[in-house]
Amino acid sequence: MRIIVSLICLVVFVFTSCESNPNYESNLKKAKKTFELFQAEDLETQMSFFSEELVYTPPTYGAKDMSKEEFKSLLQMYHAAFDEIVYTPEVWLPGTDDNGKLDGSVRTYGTWNSKDATTGEQTLPLRSYHFFNFNEKGEVIAQGDFFDATGLMNYINVKNTLTVENENSAELTFIIELDTKGNSKKKVEEFTLYLSDFIAEREPSIVYGYYLSKDGKKVTLVERYKNSQDGIQHGIDFINGPNFTKFFDLFEIESFIAIGKASEEFKKFAKENGFDIEYRESIGGFVRR
């Protein structure tokens, strides 16, 4: 009987060894380290484990995938809302590709515990699942978190009240001063109402508004985007869309200020398309969500 058991163990060992991915152990250490750094609130070091092309899948219902900067902002919000954050894993597992072959990725199931940063009260245990996919450089190229994020935030009553320092926010705001070129108030208002509805249905702006001077000669356009990439996408849609010519029939740009952390990619896009923009970065303040 002992011989049979020994043979079975040997077969299992050989099979597991043959099927293992040579990068898994290294990637596992990195995945664990990112959680350790998150719990220690050392986000700068934690972010060094992630690729600049990171695609992050957030746990909130209906949320779109996030960039590395957006992911960092989300982690900062968690740090603002919770203290003594601790992850207790039930298991760490290797992941597979679409064909079921071990690809060096990492999976984990576990439970998060923390305290409400405002009241100091212990929050209820939060069960979760997480995945980490890696590129050829050994960087995390994709991460996803799965837990009841909305329920958690509602439980501690901080929904839409988390504060992020402006310097840590990926948001980009445009303040554009326009001259109406002698066009009538009625004509300007009709077009801006139409264009606002058009943008709302098709583009990623989180703030978009026109503000007309009393004499009807000047308009201030305010736009806000979650990040530079959304700003670029708006520019692409605007330039190639049906309203570009009509916009410049009605308006002349007098000044264009971009507030926030504009990426080099955004600056290059703006310059190549003829937009003369003054860039200003934060020296204080916050975004409350």
C-alpha cells in the first residue's frame, strides 16, 4: 500500500513539475509584494511593479477599465477612507491562458479587514478575488479586483466624499475662451445646446459647459476629463466629427488653458493638430469624489 501511495505522489509531483510555468514563482512574489506595499501605504514603490500600459479592472459596478494613473488614484482614495488595511489570503494560485495552459499569471482569494478612517470603527470582513497578469519584462500588465466595492463604500457612508490631492489626480480640465465672431446670441445658444447634447451621448467628458458673457461676444468653454487619454479621444472625435467646421464658423479661440497633469502624449497630439495650449499644474487643492 505504501508503495502505491508513493507512486501516486511521484506521478503527481512529476505532472505538476512538467506543467508549471518557470515565471510563476517570481511573479507570485511580485504580486504578494504589491499587496504588502499597499497595506504599508507605499504607493510609489507599489506602482513600480506595474507596466505603464497597465489595464486595471475595478470592482465597482459599471466601471470601465482604468489606466495606471487612475488605478493609483483609486488606491489613494482607499487609503483616505480606511486605516489598518490587512489582506489575509485563503490561497494563491497560478493562472492559465485561454487554452488552459499555465502562463505565469497569479490569482488569489482572500479577505480584507480595515478600520473606517473617519470613525475608527472596524469594518466588516470583505471577501475578494484578484488576478495579476504579467508581460515579458515581469511587470504587471493587467490586474483585476472583484469584491462588493459599492457596498463597502456605502457601508461607511463616504460615497462621493473621498478627497484626492490635485497633484495625485489624473483629471485634465480645459478652460477655453472663445470670441463669438459677431454671431447672434440665439445662433450661439442653439449651437452650444445642440453640441452639448451631442457630446453627452458620444464622448467621455465628465464636465462640459458653455458660459456666455452678458453682451454675447465672449464664451467660456469648460471641459473636464478623467485623464489625458480621454482628452485625446475627445480631440480625435471632434476633429473628425461633423461639428468641427461649424464650431469655427461661430467661434475663434482666444486662449486655451489645460489644468492638471497633461501627459506628453496629449501635448504631442495637441501640438500636431495646431492647438496652442498653456499648461498649468497644481500647486495645491483637491478633488472630492
